[in-house]
Amino acid sequence: MSDLRIRPAAASDIASVLRFWREAAEGTSVSDDQEGVAVLIGTDPGALLLAEREGLLVGSVIAGFDGWRCSLYRLAVHPGHRRRGVATALLDAAERRFEALGGRRADAMVLEVNERAHRAWGSAGYHREDHWRRWVKPLAG
């Protein structure tokens, strides 16, 4: 894993991140566009973490902290690089970020139908809390 580099995304990464998510991520978000990722990077510059191997983008996670909650989104690993420690390295980096910011607990958004993700999150020490449900309201029309 020594050849894996984890770093925060920059504005120059937005197009490649969007292409990567189309290939490697499950599901889509209302913010999966140039403007959405630009706002993320501009608002919380260290939140979008990228994993690179030999200059190739092989993983991502959004590790957002709002001063109260540590939230994880978009953990994705390129299909050709799965089961090689990329997700573990990304989550370790995200958790170090949260701890440095004073975070106390990390919450992950995981698609209900993504069984592979359930196993990955479980093996990383996360557990499902069935007594919570996500409530959403789209703000953009």
C-alpha cells in the first residue's frame, strides 16, 4: 500500500472526480456535477479525499465536518483496485481528519441495496443504526 497516496481534492480534480464516480460509485446525487463538487471543495477544502496509485485516481471519500457531525459520503473504489486496502486507507485518513477537527463519531451514508458496501463498512468497524432514518427535501428545482 506504500504506493497509495491520499490527498485532498483541488478544483482542478473536479472533472476527473465526476468521471470516476460514474465508473466506480453506486448511485448518484443531486450534487454530482461541476458546481456541486466545486461548492464542496470551496466550502470544506479538506473534505473530498482522493486516493491515487501511480497517478491514477482509484478511490474517493467525502469526509465532511460541520462542527457537530462527522459525515462520510461517496466512498468509492475503482473496480480494478478493490480489495487492495484503498477503502481502508481512505477511511483511516477521513477518521484522522475528523479527530484533528474535534469530531467524536463518524456517520456514513450507505445505499440500502449495496450489500458489498454493507460488508465493507462493517469490516471497517461501522454498524447500522436502524432507529434512524434519513429525511430529505430537494432544494434545487
